Amino acid sequence: MAEFAIFTYGMLATFVLSGASRNKKLQRRNPAVLEYLGYLLCGVSAGAGMLLLGYAAVRSVL
């Protein structure tokens, strides 16, 4: 299950970053869906980082 989530996250990140860099090179605006997916990835990354930091803190105390 974790492999599927990691693969999906990686594919989504590749899609968003390649689309944004292509639009920047062509000096075009990003579509709204691309921006929303970028914000979603940012939130998921921040949330996962906070969860992992909390998990590491709890494990270090116990």
C-alpha cells in the first residue's frame, strides 16, 4: 500500500513540476488545476513531515 502511495505522489509531483517549468519557459500562466495540485502536494508534504517529526519525537522519549 505504501508503494502505491509513494508512486502516486512521485508521479503527481513530476507532472506538476514539469508542467510549471514548461509554462514558465513559455511565459504562460499555470492552469488552475495545476496550481491546486501544487498546493495539495505542498500540504501533503508539510503534513507528512510534521507527522514524521512527531513520530520521531515520541520514539526518542520512549
